Amino acid sequence: MVSKTKLVTAQITPDMTISTVVETYPEVIETLMSFGVHCVGCCVAGMESLHDGFASHGMDEQAIDACIKKLNEVASSHARDAPAKSARATPQETEVLHITKEAAIKAKEILKEKPDHAFRIRVVPGGCSGYTYAMALDKNVHKDDVVVEKDGVKVLLDSETAKMIHGSKMEYIDSLQGAGFKLSNPNATKSCGCGKSFG
């Protein structure tokens, strides 16, 4: 469950499979998705190379080279920043769950209908990467629950879930791919492109 150590200079090559790149450099997932490679955690990712994935989206050799270069820049930048980040913990890293302002606003809108409820997040087995996040409304607070509050919104986590997502960020994303809550989990070593499954 702990992230792998990254090399200071990333070595991402066109012949690497998509799953190898994602497992070794999880910080490039969003960049891959911006280039149109969305199924980074699906079964095809273990067989298809970066070159083939980009080519299947209509990219020529020049565009593929530019994408590979960008992926290496993102991964290398993340590796250089890692020691500085670990030297001084950010507020988010010390929190069990950081809820962004946008996520709190959207959660309050949803909870207007059920003001006596809270959001419950659970980590459950499943998805293409091993675990998946389950969200639901719940008015029952259990004895072992960790309660996180932000701007009047309560999020409930059972103790095991709290351990697995400690330091995560809950945000609300509204994009062309759809709208919804997204968890960014620093403990995940791999993640599906949909952002709902992790390992």
C-alpha cells in the first residue's frame, strides 16, 4: 500500500506497457488521460504499449514522441519534488481526509434533502486495480468511525478505510468525462483511469 520510490530521472519509453508505466509512475495518470489514454487500469493496459495506445488514438510518430517527453517531464518533476515534500508535512498529509471547498459545497447541496445524514466513504475489494471506493449517505455514526468535518459537512470513515486513505484529498470534478467526487490517495501504488479503483 506504500508508494514506490521514484528515480530522479524518469525512464519512460514507448515500448513500455501502460500498466507498467502507471504502476511505476502513478503521478502520470492524469497526463495519460489528457492524451486520450483513459483505461490505464483495465486489462488491455497490461498488453498494450504506450506507442500502440497513442497510435490507436490517431497520433503520428511526432505526436507520440512529444507525449513520451511530457510523461518523462511529469515523472521526473515529481521525483525531484518528493524529498522536499517529505521533509515538511503539508496540512493535507497530516489530515485523515482533506475535503476541498468545491467538494464541501457540492456535498452540502446533496445533503439539503437529508440534513440528518452524512457522507460515508468505504474502501471495498473490487475494481480493476484491487480496491474501490464506495460512497453513500448514512445517518448512523458507528463506534469505530472517524468523523471528518468541513464547512458543516460530515464524512464518516470506518477505521480500516481511514488507514487506507489517510492523507487523501476529496474533490468534486466537473469535466467532459462526467461529474462526481474524486479521491486522490497518496497511499495507492496503482490506480484505474476512472479514479474509482486503486491498489
